[in-house]
Amino acid sequence: MGKLTKTAIDALAIPAKGQAFLWDSELRGFGVRVIPSGLKAFVLQYRNEEGRSRRIVIGRYGVLTVEQARKQAILKLAAVVGGADPAEERAQSRAAITIREVCNWYLENAEAGTILGRKHRPIKASTLAMDRSRIETHIVPLIGTRQVRALRIADIEKMQMDIVAGKTAKPRKEGGRGGKAAGGPGVAGRAVSTLQSLLSHALRYDIVENNPAAGVRKIAGKPRTRRLSATEIRALGEAMEVAERNEENPTGLAAVRALLLTGYRISEVIGMERSWLHADRGYVHFPDTKTDGQVRPIGQAAIQLLKTLPEKRSLSLFFPSDFVDRPYSGVPETLRALCAIAGIKGVTPHVLRHTFGSVAGDMGFSELTIKALLGHGARGSTQNYVHIDEALRLAVERVSTKIANLLNGRESTILRFAA
């Protein structure tokens, strides 16, 4: 046993079960613990005034350096000499911690990149933005003052039903997406998922003693089945012509058309950079999507649309904001205006995406092909579909051409044929 160093910690073998320790030879009681998951954390073992052996976690290795952890250990040992009991103090603190405090801890650390999410990577900014919205709109207003230790499954399921009933619904902030933050099963279920996730992180980092949301049954949301019919697609195309004559924002109109012609997510369309488009090979390379990096096919109808879009202020985006250097955010408003002209109801950007997939289904393409077109499936789906590149090229070309013809009024029915 020698002085604790980064080299020694990196070489520490991961146990098959239980936990293993590596102790420092210079500072008694200071060491590092490793568990079967590979997580390593600095610990301090000491005896309190009653002579009882206590152990506390100082922090995760990787977040803290060896020297940072050593300095904290020295401070805590000095407190022990003065009669303090850090383990007892932490236990009391954990026992009294509220949901609001855990939420604040989660947002602060996740936004700093010190909490790892899927694939052991920092949580995406887009995910954190949605988490913050659910925390501030639903979770904290309903149960923020409750202590975690006193919270029960029944309390969280009541929170869920209160969200379903719309008790936390409120108008969105100016400039936000949509009109009103409403309730409903989908909103409630996603709020519970956020709560479960952040409490799971807090438990892993020894911030709380338990995760009271772990066994909550999330209410089932209604499946989203809305799609545009051929008649509605044609009506939307006619509405676009009217909107163009009325000088509606051209970026918004182009983005709506791109959503229909590609089946991409709204975040993918408005965040698409010019360098990601490989027009000669018929694909877009998204370095980071909801399901990680992907290569997605794109039809000529969509490619021609993108090529007509002028560059603004030398920005890399196809759909930049008119006034600031970020993606255009007015697509929902543009879509609502178009639907009002067309006399269509219940249409969101996701409906356009679902329409693309439904048209592909109407045309006889397989479920596997449709999932690939939409970027669905397991992680690493790009690699899974490499072997059907030609099938995807055929599919995306036929589907995007079909939708383009409907938008332009050249077709009125959906043809069926096998892929």
C-alpha cells in the first residue's frame, strides 16, 4: 500500500461482487472504493467520539481529483478531532432533504456535466431543458416542499393525477413553444419519469437514502395516431401558397415543408447544419440525435428544398432564427397559421412526422424500413441498417416524392405497392 495516486486508482481491479478498497499510506482512513459497476469514489473512514467506526463518501473519482479529495479528507478529519461526526451530519442532512433541494442539486450538477446519463455521457442540453421545464412547472409546485424520506408512492401517484387534471397547467412564457402548458396522461407520465430519474441519480451519489418514485406506476397515455390524409396534405400545400402570397415567414414555411418531406423530428430539422447534408449520396449525417448519432436517408424533393434556402449571416444552419444565431423557433406558430388557412385541426410537428411514416406504410414498405426512415429503433440503429441502404434510398425517394406531389396538387390518392 502506497500513496494514493491516479495511476494506482486507474489500475484498481473491478470486483465481480461486493466492493474493493485501496487505502492511502500517508493519510490514515483516506481511500477509494470501487464497486462491480466500475464506479470509483473517494471515502474516509474514522472513529467518532464514541469510538464507533464510520465511513463516508467524499466524492466520485473523476469528478474530484486525488488531491482535491485528499484536501476534503483532511478538513473532515480535523472536524472529527474537534468532536464532529461527518457521517451523522450527512445522515441528518439526507433525512431532511426536500424534493426541491434534490431537484436543484440535479439541475446544477447535470448542467455542469458531472452527472452521467445514457452511455455514460453527460446528459444532453435538450433533455435538461425538458427536465427543468417539468421540474419547475409540475414537480416542485406540487411536491417541492416534501421531504424525500417521507414521500410515498401514493404521494407521487397523486402528483401524477393532479398533473393529468391540469392543476399545474399555465400559459407558456413568451417565445416558448406552443400556447399552454397543459396536463394530460402524457405530460404526467413524463414528469414522473423525470422525477424517477433524478432521484435515481441522487441515490447513486448518496444525496438521498431512497428513491420513493421507483415503484410508481405511470398512467398510460393515449397513442398518438393522428396523421394527415391525402386531402389534408393537399390542403396544407394550398395553404402554403396562400401564406407565401401573404408574405408569411419563408423560413417557417420551408421548415414545415421539410418536416413533411423528411419525417425528421422538429429538433433535427431546425437544428440541421449545411455540412451534415450529403446531397450527392442522399443522406444527412446527424452527429447527435435522440437515439445518438445517425445517418438518415433524404429524398430529392427535400434536398431540392434545402438547396433553395439562402444562407443567413454566414450561419451553418438551414433554418436559422431571423435575429439571433440559433435555430428558428417559430415552426409551431407557422404550422398553426397554415392549418387555420387549410381548415385542419389537431396538427402538430409530430403529426407531420407520423404522416411521413404512415404514407410509407400505405405504400407497402416494411416496418423495419419505416423505423429506419424515422430514425427509430435500438441504439446504434445506423449500423443496423447499413445493409439495406439501397432499400432505404428507394423508400425515402418514393415517399418524399409522393408527399411532394400531394403538396403541389399533382396527386389526390395514396397508391399502394410493395417495397
